[in-house]
Amino acid sequence: MPDRRIQLPGKDMPTAWYNIMADMKNPPTPYLNPATQELLTPDLLTPIFPMALIEQEVSQQRWIDIPGEVIDIYRQFRPAPLHRALRLEQALGTPARIYYKYEGVSPAGSHKPNTAIPQAFYNKQAGVKRLATETGAGQWGCALSLACTWFGLECTVYMVKVSFHQKPYRKTMMRLWGSEVIASPSDRTHAGRAILEQNPDSLGSLGIAISEAVEDAATRTDTNYALGSVLNHVLMHQTVIGLEAQQQMAIAGDYPDVVIGCCGGGSNFGGLAFPFMGEKLRGEAKKDIRFVGVEPAACPTMTRGEYRFDYGDVAKSTPLVKMYTLGHNFMPAGIHAGGLRYHGMSGLVSQLLNEGYMEAVAYPQIPVFEAAALFARTEGLVPAPESSHAIRAAIDEALKAKANNEEKVILFGLSGHGFLDLGAYENYLDGKLEDFALPENELCAALAELPIIP
Ligand SMILES: Cc1ncc(COP(=O)(O)O)c(C=O)c1O
């Protein structure tokens, strides 16, 4: 009987992050200054990011050493286990072998601490006292709160108002770890007040909360900003996931035909996929691996968005990134996978998708919850609704393998647990979930607000 849980000894934990920019065939598209639309210069970022992270953002070095202090904290919950989904395979009657890398073992319950910890470390090293950030459903806010507590930094989290009221327990976790949590839009910032003036009942969005957090950081000398996804350095920190998975797959004596991850801003997908994609780009891969990013049909950035320069936030204060986007003013429907409700996508993931190195699929939430329920009943773990998008795609790949009688090896990222999403599961079990198909006219209206960059 094969092992169901493949552990990596602590001594084999990665000591360097992998930077895919070193292996991409075309250099990554540089960011633009949001005010002038000219090439972004580092001085625009220094008021809100420490220099070490700005350097990582543009580095072409293939390997970047993980600082010893960060490795020490990673050891608190890493290496994370790789599981063979034997019970799920049996339930599906598939000849495919399914593996999942489980990031729900971190104290915050997701992959987000993999980057929160180094971001807090580099800010502390640069003498910063306080970090400001945004959070949607609360996973990123929890991860940064924990990291700030460990490094003795203050932390303020602007939490999208609808989640602030609907997901009170994530707020409690952030406060327990010492953070101040503010419902966004708030009256603390110009950006928040401008939104409230237009619409006092605004339920907020990630794009609004980012504007508030960036403004907070830019207007205080003791404060920097931290982002939980999208940026190059964030995806690079997450490669500990894929680097561990490569070793664990070797221990299991297997190699994936397909690697799957859910995509909000692209960080857990990039973290798992990039080390394997690097092997493929360098001509070292043992198979012609496929890579699949999975998103919600209600926020179909990669499958229905445009590959264009856009702002990361509503107030147009972030750099312009060339990415798949639905437009910075896009307001997604209130699906339960809060962490996948972002209008844009990582520039690196977008470029790799545009150049044909990966595929993207979108699912409505009911089939996603059906997959999550089958997974919970077979493998036992309660998955986060975000991660359940990857489960849906993995099950569909396994069913395709069954129909074709092929022994495919499927690896997917289980980016977090869903213990604080039980309200969503309750709705699913009571038959109260709804699917949202994004109407074409709404999509066109949001895309019409994209900046025109020659
Ligand atoms: C559990 C989980 N998975 C996935 C995501 C999506 O983010 P990303 O695409 O950056 O991994 C989130 C975001 O909050 C999340 O909480």
C-alpha cells in the first residue's frame, strides 16, 4: 500500500526560494508609474516597501537565500505534508494517482504565512515599526498579524466590510494576534471617505481596501505596506511549496503530468507550479507537464479578462501591472471563496498564461462545493472554498483519465482549511448556494474603465 502522507524531514526543507524570472523565455513586463505611465523607478516604492523586497521584485537571480530567522519560523509548521488521495481515487474509480500538497497546517490555516513571515522580517530589519495591509475573507490578514506578532511589529488590517461583518472569527484571530482591524471602506483615509461619500452603504472590495492600506503606509513614516499576493516577491516566497513537493513526489516515486492550483492573485498556484515549470523551461522536466490555474466563474480574470495594463486598486495608487484583469472597478458577486474575488492576476502568471505555458479554467461555486464535499467525505479534511476550486479541477482531470483509461499523475495545491468557512458549507448543505454567471454587459462596462496605455 503506498504512503498516504509523504513527510519531508526538517533537514531537507528548502534554504533558497526559486525565482522563475531567471528562466522565463521573455523578460517579465516591467511595471509602470501610475501617474506618468512611464517605467516605474524604485523611488516610487521606497515609501511603502523595504529595499530588500524591492530588489527581490526585479531580481533575475534564480535562487535567493532564505534568511536564517525566516527558516527558524518556517520550521514551526514546515515542511508541509504531501498527501496521496487514495480514498478520493477509489471513490472516483480512476486509474489516476492524485496527490495534494496541504498548506492548511500553518497556524493561520493557509499558505499565506510563507510570505507574511519574510515580509515582516525584511520590514523589521529595515527599522519599520508598523505594517498596513488589506484582507478580503481574512486569511492574509491573519497570516500578516501572526508574522507581525512574531517579529514585534504593529499591524493594521483594512478588512473588506462585507467579510468584517460576515466572517467575525477571522477578525477575532487577527485581534488575538495583536492587530487593529478596520472595516473598509472606512473614514480613516481619503480613499475610504471618497467611497463612503458616493455610497455610504458600500460593502467594500479588495481594490478599495488596498487603496486604504497603501494610503495609510504612504502617509506615515513609521509604516510600510504589505501585499499578500500578485507581486513577484510574494510568488517567489511561496515557492517553498513547490520545492518541497518536488522532493516529496520523488520520495513517492512519482512525477506529475498535471499541476493544478486555485488562483486569486496567483500566489499559491505560482508557489506550487513555478519550481516544476522552471524544470520544464530549462528542459529538465521528466514529462511534458501541464499547468492549470482555476478561478471562479463569478470573477473570471484569466478566462474572460483582458491582458492589459491596469491598476491594482480603485484609487489608482498602485503601479500599473500588465496582467489579466476585469478592470480595477470590477465588483465581483458575493461568492464564498472570498480570496478569489480580485479583479487582477499576478503579472508573472498572466505572462506565462499569455505565452501558452499554462491553462486556465473557471467554475461556478456549486460544482466547487460538490467537489469539496466529496473530498471531505473521502480524505476527511474540510477544504477552504478557495482551495476547493483546485479540487474540482483535479477531480475532473481524474475523471478524464478514467474515461481514457490513462494512469495520469495529478498534483494539486490544497492551499488552506475551511474551518472558518462553515457558514458557507451550511448554505451548501441546505441547498441555499447560488451560482453567479457574470453578465457580458457588466464585464464590458468594467473593462471599458481600463486605462489606455500605448
Ligand atoms: C486558502 C486560500 N487559497 C487561495 C487564495 C488565493 O490567493 P492566491 O491566488 O494568492 O493564492 C486565498 C486568498 O486569500 C486563500 O485564503
